[in-house]
Amino acid sequence: MKPIIEQTMLYDFYGELLTERQRQIYEDVVFNDMSLGEVAQERGISRQGVHDLVKRCDRILDGYEEKLRLVEKFRDTKTRVKEIKELTGRYRASRDEALLARIEQIAEDMMDL
């Protein structure tokens, strides 16, 4: 399985695109830390069925990210905002106009995304 942080990000962005049943089972296994056996018993399906559904959901979420790149864009935006914040602090300390030019460039790049 993927690291939980990656699964969480993908689910946060694309989870609503899964069916209700897929969401419920995926949440039980991934976020509620239920075993495959527990979910299988609760849902009246086989343990293998639960395993297959979770893997299928992972593939579906990965597929959405491959096509839409929303998580990638979010991370990129977060990095750029962090850089703007750092540059702003440096500008306040130095009043170096070159820092403002860099901030403006980052902002323009972000608008082009």
C-alpha cells in the first residue's frame, strides 16, 4: 500500500468521485484502520473482495491524479507560497528590490498554472 499521507491527499482531492460503497470500504480500511477481515464481516463480502476493492480504489485515485494533477498543483502552490512568505520576510529586513521582483515572478507563474 501507499504511504498514508499520499493516500489521504489523493482521497481528499478525488474521493468524492468514488461510489458511496467504495468510499465507505476505503475509509474503513485506510482511515479507520479496520482489518480486511473486519470490513469483510461487516459488509458481508469476502476478505479478498475488500482487498481487491481497496486496490481498485487506489488505482482509480492514481488515475485521476495522472490525468488532473490536482495534488501535484496543490503541492507546487504550497511550495511557492512558502517561498513568497520567506522572500517577504527577507524583503522587510533588507528592502532589496530584487526580492520584490522575484515575488512578482512567482505570483505570475502561479497565475499561469
